[in-house]
Amino acid sequence: MQPSPDPALPPPVVILVRPQMGENIGAAARAMLNFGLDELRLVAPRDGWPNPKAVAMASGAAGRVLDRARVFPTLAEAMEGVQRAYATTARGREMTKPVLTPAAAMAEARGVAAQGARVALIFGPERAGLENEDVARASAIVTVPVNPDFPSLNLAQAVLLLGYEWAREALPAHPLPTGRRPPAEVPADRVEIERLADHWEERLDAAGFFFPPAKAPGMRLTLRNLWSRLDLTRADVQILHGALRQLVRPPRD
């Protein structure tokens, strides 16, 4: 599981208001767990709860998010223990309320959580989104700056976006390996690259490549520098050795 920005910060509660399809609830649970969010609250799910389609879509580890999910009859009751809530919606609202991007909202949320407050992220039903009565209960609105001609996001996509922005500062600068690297991807060490450079230099020398003699030292230095700049794997080194051997091998009859 990805960590919270600070292990001491409680991650946001995710509240799905009147979700319509079990598959979307399961997909949202998967998106939550991608970024360390594990508290799910459901407000009046259309098809009741528990929902086997949600379990099937959650697939494995994310099922524990569903196992712990709590169901509430109203949004007001689902906001138990929450001090600041962010309502996700693409539509304009005729109410005075801050409107933030996911990045700005989650930066603010991290600051709020650091002060000991609990944060909630509110998502509406798939077909129509949150109603004004839902948005009125939030502290701020979160709107994703997408194509204005098609602003609609899938429920799980919206959860994923906010989860990513919440955890972004704690994420590694480079993707973590998912397991042992296959041999073809293991970086070649300097000794292996030196041997490759020696092999090519030897064969090029035998072929008369370093000519005229006055330019040979500079040519050798340029080639050595070229090899050291290449980001070669062990498999790369092996194939370059093999290619050179084949090139200098006498042709077959």
C-alpha cells in the first residue's frame, strides 16, 4: 500500500453518495487502495449492501476496503467525525464556496490533517453527480480541469485522481520495481562494459579501422567514451559481443 504523505496523518475518508453500480464501488475501492485510502463510507447505495459485483470488481486486496465499508442513510450522517469535506463536481454551483483543483484541494487537505482534523472526499452517483444539497454540506468544491466539452469522469477515475494527489508527495520519484528484474534488464557493470569496449577495439584494430596512425589515439578515446555513455544491460553487452563475433567469422559455404 502506498503511504500517506506523513504516516501520522489520517488519510481522507471516501464517501460515495448514492452509488448506482456495484462494479463502480469495487473499482473505486481499488483506486483507493492504490494510494493508501482504506476508509469507505456509502450513502444509500442503490442496489443495497453488500454487493457481490463490487466484491468481484475489487479483486483481491481491495476487498478489505469493502469489508470495512460503512453504510449510512444520509450524507449528513456519513460525515460523522469529519471536520473538512471536499465535494467533487464538474458543474457550476450557485453557492459561495471555494473551487479547487485536485492538486490544490489535497495540498490543503494535508495541511488540515496535519492540524488533527479529519478530511472527507465526497463523490456523487454515476449518472448525475452530487446534488446541490450534497455540495452544500462540503467545505469546498473540487473540479478537475478537463476538456470543457466532455467534463464527465468515471467514479473510479475521480477517486483515483484525488487519491493520487493526496499521496503524491510521498510517492517515489521513480516507479518501484514490482519484483525481481528479469536478466535482460539488469544493468551491465563497468567491468563488463570495459571488456566489450576492449573486444570491439581489438577487432576494429585488426580490420585497420584506426587509420591514419596519427588519428588513432583520438579515435580510440572517442570510442571508449561512447561505450561509457551507453546505458547498457547485461543482455545488451552479450548481444553486442555476439554480433561482433558473427561479423568477423568467415562466411559459410
